[in-house]
Amino acid sequence: MSGFEQYRTPAVECAHLFRLGREVEAALIMVELSGALMPLFDRAPAALQQQWSAVLTHMLACQEGQDWLGLADYLEYELLELMRQAGT
């Protein structure tokens, strides 16, 4: 199992919490998730590091704009795909 694999389920659960309108709880999980993923992406190839930075920027913009559904989509689709690429 790659280091990323263990964070797939928490990312999906966090996305579901945002979709359910439980943004405070989800935001706390997202902070932990981002903190755990940061060192893993630091060891990834430069192209994936750039993609991680872009996805994280979009996620934070969604959070700032209170676009919970957009944020959930980034967590559940964009981030999971990036984690899949980095884990291979």
C-alpha cells in the first residue's frame, strides 16, 4: 500500500461531510488531511507537486468562497486522482 492509499477514505468522507452541510467538521478533517498529504507530495515528482499545489489552491478558494459542493468535488475527484497518480 502506498502512503497515499490510507488517505483515500478520509478524503471521500470529508467530501461527503461538505455535501451534507457539515462544513465545520469537514474543514477540521481537511486541515488534518492536507497536513498529512503535504510530506507525501513533497517526495513526488515535480509535475505532481505542481498539480497538488494547484488543487490545494482551488480547494482553499472554494473554502473561502463557501462553495462546499465545489470543495467536495475537488476532494473526491481531483485529489483522489492526483493521489492515484502519485501512488503508482
